Amino acid sequence: KIFLTSVLSVAFLLRIVVIKNSDLTFFSDDAIYASLARFFYEGKITAAMHPTWLPFYPFLSSIVYRAIPSWETALRVTSAISSTLILIPIYFLAKKHISSIFAFVLIIFLTLFKPIFYLSLMPLSDSLACLLTILALVLTIKTIERETLKYSFFTGVTFGLLYLTRSEGLMFLGLTFIFLLLHLLKEI
């Protein structure tokens, strides 16, 4: 646990240092997410709802904005938090199904893996969607492995949040129902 906490802390601090020292600017989608987050912050919930840019990422960014009063930085920190938290389900999945040493090496490499690192600097919903997708798949595996529906509720909530982050999340929700149905049919 100390190791995982240390790696997560280093990964997050690296991202914050890059965010603070970068001259990255907003593009069109970034500015739209910032506007939607501002609507959430101001309590204009209906204005924050958009059919293309879904509400969960701007909602989380509006919460981060309360601690970091800069929309650009708040959106980037939300992405940095999401990309750092991706390491947790990956670590436990690798540790359980492969080995502790492999899990250790994997998250060290993933901490500095350029596509994930770059994605964590962008004020877009992609890193949050990746986190929710991996977390939902891990919860689905736990539901099937334990042969209990205990984790099903959390799996459903995670897929719901994924859908509220990226509309492609609906595809994963459908696939999960198919896998659960096949699993239940196998039991009969």
C-alpha cells in the first residue's frame, strides 16, 4: 500500500509540475468544457447540459475549481487526477492475475507512458473516460469471478458515469449486459 501510494503521489506531482510550467492553451473543446464547468459552478444546471459534451467531466471540474480558481488549471488537474487514478485498478488487476512484481513494473512504466501522460495534461474528458472504463471492467470481472451480484451495483454506477462522461460508454454498458447474461445462462 505504501508503494502504491508513493507511485500515485509521484505520478500526480509530475503531472502538476508539468501543468504549472507549461504554456499549453485552450482549444475549442477545452473552452466548451470550461464554459460547461462554469455553468455548473454558477448553478445553471440546464445550461451545463449539452448533447455533445456530456456533463460529468465539467461537473467534476467545477468541484476542482473551488480549490483552484482557474478554469484552465482546474480542467487540467481534473484530467491529471483521473489519469493518476487509472493506475489503481490496473495495479490490482495485474497483481491478482499476473504477479506483484509485474504489477509494480507495469505501473512504474504507465506513470511515464507518454500517451497517458500527455492525455493527463489535456483539459478533455478522455482520461476520466479511460479511468471509468477500466474501473467498470475490473468491477465486471469481480462480479463474475465472485459469482455474486454484490459488485453489480457499483459496476452499473460506473458505467452510468462513463456514459455521462463519453457517449461511447453506452457501448460498454451493452457489452457488460451481454457478458452478464452469458454468465447467468451458463449457471442454468
